[in-house]
Amino acid sequence: MTPETSPEFTHAATKRPTITDVARAAGVSIAVVSYALNGRPGVSAATRDRVLRIADEHGWRPNAAARSLRTSSRTVGLALVRGDSAATHPSYFVDLLSGIQDALAASGLALALQLVDDHESAAALYKSWWAERRFDAVLVTDVQTEDPRIKTLRALRIPAVALCHPRAARGLACVWVDEEEAYRRVGDYLVNLGHTRVGTVTGPANLDMSVRRSAALREAVEDRGASMILAPSLASHEAGAGATRRLLIDAEPPSAIVFDTDLWAVTALDVARRLRKDVPWDLSIVSANDSAACRLTTPSVTTLPHPAVALGAAAATAVLDLLDGAQDIQRMLPVGPLTVRGTTAPFGR
């Protein structure tokens, strides 16, 4: 006797079938049926097909009111932490959100943003949202090397896409930019210009993106016989300016500095002027992302063209694929060629 012809299901078929009846007929739990019927991850393709077939054969239809409560959100959640990239990379973050929103809107999903004080608060908010079924999935930006949000999302099996390297995502779906390759290119470029002491002003020392960037830059310059000075900074305009000044008044200052943000790179022009450093002849400057500010300053800033819009679109597409049942989502985006402008020049020649 198959589950579909069991007495329990035959009895249930005399009235409107329920999700419990479908679960009993399919020989699986109610949770598995719910996941299969709502297209959520965590169910194999074969099980999903069997559940859908049984539900269709026996005339199961969702309760309209209950389904409305479960699925009315059609929303992807993003908790923004004060002081993260939304504040320190405004042009980058607007481009990122544009890419996310355009891709989600095309599939009928909305992006919900909420500002919180710290990463622990963001983790608690995701937990609360999930318990209340306020969203279909979440996005995680500005991922730390040991991130409480990642731990919470993994523990609760919340559908999530992290914008970081797989090492920091720790098993979550993720999309990331090939920061290492890009920063190695920057290091090679600066050493080829004759710079033997290269500095970098990065975000907080526990930010995964900054860790990967600085490690790649160090590898590139030290492999060529040069040295690197690391200056981690708090995520603020003033902190970036202070880190730049400390590098330039050092007994052995760098002749080139690479900045994590366009605002820090533009601010460095003023810091250098106040210290009577002539850019680019005394000091070369490179920004890790481009913006109108980098193009409009004098001299204009040499930049890496960070693919923020493409990263946002890739993150949104990963969310959609995750909700369709895809697993092991890991996608990397390349960084385009360095845009050389007026803040870099040969040194000591």
C-alpha cells in the first residue's frame, strides 16, 4: 500500500485536504511539505516533485487567508549597521542598492532596509524578522571575519546571501568581488612606478574585505622587494584623514597610499597639501572605488572600477536562485582595469 492510498489519506479525501494530509500521504513531515509548496530551500528536487504531484493529484489548494499571511511580504531584508559602508562609501552603496533593487523588482520582490546600532543588533533583528515571517530572505553586507549575523543566520537556517568571500560566509550563499586579484595589480603597478614603501588606509581590522585587500597588496609589494605599511581606520571621514596624516608624518613615510574608499582618497589630497606633499610627485594616491568626486578633484584620482551595480544585481539574483531551491551558491565578480589619472606618477626617477 502506497502512502497515497493509505486509509488515513482516503478518509482525509472526503473533506478538503490539508497540509497535514499531504504530509501523511507523501511520508514526510509537515515542515518538508511547507518548504516544498512554498519553494523554499532545504528540500531535494525529488522530494519537492513528489510533494507537488501528490498535492495536485488530491486537489490540495492553499488556504487563501493563511497563504496571504505567509507570503504577503515578498520582501528581502537588509539591516544596515551605523558606520558601515552606507556612511563611508555613499556612492558605492547607492550603486549597490540600485543593482539589488532593480533585480529584485523585476521578480516582484521589495527590499526592506532598517538601521541598527551594531552587528549584534542586526543579528537580533534578523532573528525577530524570521520568527515573524516578515521576509523571504536576507542580505548581509560589510561582513566581519567573525560576524554574529552569519552565526545567527546559519544557526536558524535563514535563507541568506552574504556579500563576502566564502571563507567569511561560512556556508551561506555568497557573492563577492575578486579583491585579491585587483589589489595585487595595484601593488605591481605602484612598484613598477618606483615606489618602495606603499601604505594602505583600510576599514576596521576585522572587516573581511579589508583583510583580503591588505593581504593581497602586501603580498604583491613584498614579492617585488618593497614594503607595506598598514593603517586600519574606523569607518568615518575623520578617522580616514587621521590615518593618512599618521602615515605621512612617519619617520619613513610611504610614497604611495591605497585607500579603501573614494572619500578617504579625496580627503588625502587636502591632508597632503597641508603637509606640503606634492601629489603625485611626492605622494601617489589610489582609490579602491571610483566616483564623481574622484573624477572632479584636482588632480583627479587614480581608481579601481569597483563593480558595485553588478555586485548588487548578482546578490539579488543569488537570492532569487536560493528561493528557487539552488544550493552551494558562490559567485565571484572580477574588477576591471585600473583607471590611471593624475594622482599617480613615477617616484624617485
